[in-house]
Amino acid sequence: MQTKRIAVFCGSKNGNNPVFQADASKLGKLMAEKGITLIYGGGNKGLMGAVANAIMENGGKAIGVIPEVLLEWEHQHEGITELHVVKDMHIRKKMMYELCDAAIVLPGGNGTLDELFEMLTWNTLNIHNKKIILLNAAGYYQHLVAHIEQMAAEGFLYEDWRERLVVANNADEAIAFFG
């Protein structure tokens, strides 16, 4: 199956390392070049804004899904292909999963981790079987990867986590999984 739409989960802030924003922008550019539509949180701030702006600046398509409660907080993006305003976060995540063929997770905070682990859980439960790429920009997710290894070592995972989650070190590596 050809990947036509990738959900990108990431922070609505830029973080402290300029590599995070650089990778987000590069990912958007690469997705546009490959004709892959961005499915994302609909914001115009932080890494969300960087990936959306890059895809739009390079002739691509971006579909945002933003809950009503975050309209003011995340400054919804007015310059994208489509923006869906939904009732709550649960509907947002479900819609993003339904719209995408795969997901890439960039650096972010609690919301990004929530999205990552919900998607991983749904994948493990065979609710979907979508490829999930963890973009470990500047080693951001090293501690998380170590913790997942610890969960496996302690017998809390049902299978080898690497079957469900692929770790990439930069935007080029992340997009390479999609041809």
C-alpha cells in the first residue's frame, strides 16, 4: 500500500534545540516533494506550525484537526488545505488516525506522548496496523526508548516493540520508510 497521508504528532512549541524545528520543516518539505498529505493537529505554532508551513510553501497539502478547546491556545492555521474543528481531543485523535496511512512522531510534550502511546496501543490491539516512526531528533527520545526497552525487559510488552515502532534520527530517515 502506498502511503498517501501521514499524521505528524509534535509539539505546539519549538522546544529549546533548533534541530527540532529544522527537522519539522525538512519533514514538511520532503512530504510535499513526495506528494504525501500532512494530517496534523491544526495549529500554527511550534513544530506543528513549522511542518505545516513547510508543506504548504512547497506545494503540498495539509489537513488539520483541532478541538474547540485549543482554537485560541494553538492558534489554528488559516493557510492550510483543510481545517476540521472538532468537539474534543478524543475525536481529534480518532479522526487523525482514520485520515492517515502512517504516523511520524516528532519531539513534543504530554499531548505528543499521549498520541504516540494511544496509536501504539491501538496498533498492538490490531485496531490498525499503521507504521509509526519516532523521529528522535537530536536524541530527544533516547530516554523514552530506554524506558520502552525497560518495559520489555520487565515483561510488560506483548511483543518486540520494534515491530510496532521504528526509530529514525532525522527527517530524511523518517521519510525514507515511505519510498
